[in-house]
Amino acid sequence: MDTRLENDLYRENISIAPIITRIGAYLIDMLIIFLLLALLVSNEQKDKIAMANEVLLQSYKSQHREINLNTTPDNGAVLEEIRKNSKNALDILLLYMVICAGLEIIYNFLFVYRYGATLGQIILKIKVVNAQNFDKPSLHICMKRSILKYLFGTALLIGFIPAFIDKFARTFYDKMSKTIVVSN
């Protein structure tokens, strides 16, 4: 497969996008996604997220130092309040993380499906193509690539490692979805 791909790339005079350019495109895309999130999340929601973060930090700190409970029989109420606040904080942060993940997957999917590249890739003049015919990826391939990119690239940070080893700078999600990133 790699020999055929190499021959096809040479015949079509297509060059593989440099890894540093891909990293730059990824960073631009993350900046765009975070700006979108900042616009979508209201000040009230931002305050809830900040409060949730503070509650979790306080809860964590209290676990690592001795908690002096009163000698009153109502210590259960204090502990219940801590548990309730921690649960609410975790729920808020989990919801925010799901929104972030969904936005990143949808952003990548829509732009790669519609334009063959995300905004960061368009700015840096690279694009995603099907490794077999060098066309824009199909709907199914774009969705698969977007989900895998989030799971292995963004969430676990291991999806990028193969790009440094692979002859064609393919990431894990590129290999799984049979795509390559090329220069325009």
C-alpha cells in the first residue's frame, strides 16, 4: 500500500504537508474552537464553571488536610453539603467537556466534509484527501476521521505520535480513515 501511495503521489505531483504545518493548523483550529466556546457560553455559565472549579479545588484540598468537624451531631449535614456541591460541580464540568468535545468533532467534520480542510488548514494551505484517489473525503470518512481525531488526538494525545514515524506523516486517525494531509 505504501509503495502504491508513494508512486501515486509522485505521479500526481502531490506533496505531503509538513508536520510543523499540521501542528500550526491544529493550534489555529483549537484557538477558533475556544473562541467559539467563549461566544457560546454566557457569563452566568462561565460563573458556574468557575464556581464548580473552585468547589472541586476546595474539596480536593480538604481531602489532603485534616478536617476539623464540630462536636455537634450535625456533622453529617456538613459532609452532605460538601458531597452535594462536589457532585453539582462535577456535573457542570462534565457538561462543559461534552460541549467542547461535540463542538470540536462537529467543527472538524463540517469543514473537512465541505471544504476538504479546517480553517487552520485553509489558512496554512494544506488539505485532507482520500489516500486512494486524492479526492475530498466522503461523508462517512469525514465523520470517522473527526471522531477518531478527537478521541486519540485531542483527548488522549496519542493520535499524533505516528505522524513523526510514518513516511507520509499520517496520524493514527489518518491511517484508520485512509486519508492523508497534503499541501495545496
